[in-house]
Amino acid sequence: MRWPGWRSLLWVTAGLILIVALRKGELDYAGKLAPLATPGELKQRIVARNFALTVDGFRLAHAYRIAGADAQAAPRVLSTPGVWVSVVLKLEALREPGLLNARIRTRDGSIYQANGDARPRARGVNLSGVEVAPGLPATGAFFFEMPPAELPGAHLQVYWGGLTPTDMDSLIDVDLGTGARSSDALAAQTVAEIDLRP
């Protein structure tokens, strides 16, 4: 029996190295099921599989003034230990009615989920819990509470459905344009209070 030559061993070794290298670049199970991100920028209409949106901008505040529980109640002030981020946008359903949800993903990967429809309770403004239908776009804002130091490099992520993005569905990722700004510059842009009363 004749042993393989050094060239054959070299080809087998090179093939094994190639197989290992290709396997390392392969996505894991969670990566294969991850939502399909569609990147976008402010003031740009971005279209995903079943919805579209246009982010007009964002505002930063330390507190919101909202109407009381009824017409006779005094206005209330909602404050936060961090900063309020209100992202103003227009949402459109393209195929069927449904809910859209939002979160902010920071530079370090932290996630800040949009507040529910009760914080702040601003009917006609807060888009959390609002169903959108084809031909009936919704305009308003998603509201977030987060530490001011997390704002540089933040991205808004909007997706169809519940609290977390659905596997292998669309997710729109919008750069809020805070990457080049420092925390101090963003703090200077933060107003003391925004009035959300009708």
C-alpha cells in the first residue's frame, strides 16, 4: 500500500482549513432567525415588508405637561430621572391593519422599549398601542425614557407586532443622527418641559 504524497496531504489540510473558516462566518441559530433590518435616515420614507415610516425628528425634555384625568383636573407633570425622548414620525400599514412597536438601540447594544400608551397619556400623539390600517396613516410620536449618556449613537428600531420583533420579519433601523454629538451637546438641546395638552 502506497502512502499519499505531501501534495495530497497539503490539499486535504487546505480543504479542512477552508471548511473551518466558512463555518466560523456562518450565522448561529438566533442570527438566522433575526429580523431583517432595513436601514434608514431621518426625513426619509423607509419601506419594509408590511409597513413604511418617515421619521421627522426627535425632541428631548426633562418633563412633559399633560392634561388631568378629566376636564376639571389640574394638569400633571411627568418627569423622569433620565431624559424623555419623543421621536416624531408618520406610520403607514401597507398590506393589513396592525400594531407597530418601537425601541431605541444604543451604541453599546442596550435596548429602551417605547413607553406604553399611558405614559404619557396623550391621545392623538402617543403612537404606542395605536392600530394603523392601509390608507390611514398615523402621525404622532413614540416616547422613551433613558439616561442622557446613552443618546450618542442611538438608533430607532420600529417593527410590526408585539414587544419584541418577530423572527425573520421586517425591522426598520433609523439612525437618529446623534452619533457625532456629545452628551453635553445633547443635554444643551434638552428643554425643561414640553406641553402635550390639546
